[in-house]
Amino acid sequence: MDLPWGDEKTLQFVTNVGLITSDGPNGPNIMAAEWTHHVSYSPGLIAVCVGFGKATLENIQETKEFGVSLASIEQNVVASIAGGASGHDIDKIAVLKELGFKFYPGKKIKTLMVEGAALNAECKLVKEITLGDHMMLVGEVIETASPQREPVAYHKGMYWRLERSVEKPSEKERERIRAVVEKHKK
């Protein structure tokens, strides 16, 4: 069964927006990837899923490195431009710079990082996994910067700001849950 892009079922997911930067045979590039995941604490690993034939995939496979900048709530324009065109056809970095957005050179990789992101992580490629119609690229984090910005959420094709948290169960409820779990230990 397929879960196609834009289908009401796939629109139920809530994701972040990863701004994936790379530099390689297609030149400096940025793409938006809602499938950007923190997958290990030690070592720190981040996985991004990139469609086949994308300029970003070609750049990363050639250079074995990439940047991950989690878009902040102030970066809806950056995310829209990064996700709205192919790096084969448009110099998205030049477009963003002309619009006033800023980048800085990575400290440990040879690609640009996005200023003003909620998190910046410089990654070295450690694994490629073919998953359906995308390639999952797993990178080991070798440098980070976190400017304390609020990350943007992506849901139902729109950007969202997380305004309030949902309460966790009360201590009394957690005690009741622990008792039931204990009762059903194997």
C-alpha cells in the first residue's frame, strides 16, 4: 500500500523542517527535508531522507558530508524556497542571500550552514540505506551550534508554532500506571 505525498493520511504526521546543506558536483545547495531525524545519542547520528536524483543526494554521495539546520519559526521563507525548487535548476543559496538570509561556513565540513536555525549540525556520512522511493543518509554529528531559537513544526502542509504543551499524566496517575505495568511483568 502506498502513502502518497499530500494524502490525508500522510498529512497527519507532525515533523520538523530540516534545511539540508551540501556542496559538491551541483555546487552549494540547500533543500528542505521534513524527514530529518535524530536517531542516536551516542554517537550522535542524524538521518535525512532524500529523493533519488536530487542535487542534494548527488552532492552528499560525492563529498560524504552535509549540514542539518532545523528551521526556526522565523525561517518559513527559507524552508519554502529550499523545498520549492531543484538544486539542478536553481541556485537556491544565491536566491536566499539576495533575499537577505545569511549563511556561515561550516567549522568542520566544507558546506554552508544556515544562520538563525533552531539547531545546526555538521555531519559526516556514515551510512546510506535505500528505503522505498528515498535514500536515507545517516550522518555522524561532528559539530553543533544551537542559537536557542524555536523550531518550526510542519503539519498538514503548513508551518506551525508550538504554543503550549500537553500535560503529562499526574504523579498519581503515573503511580497507578506503574502498578498495572508491574502486575503484567513477564
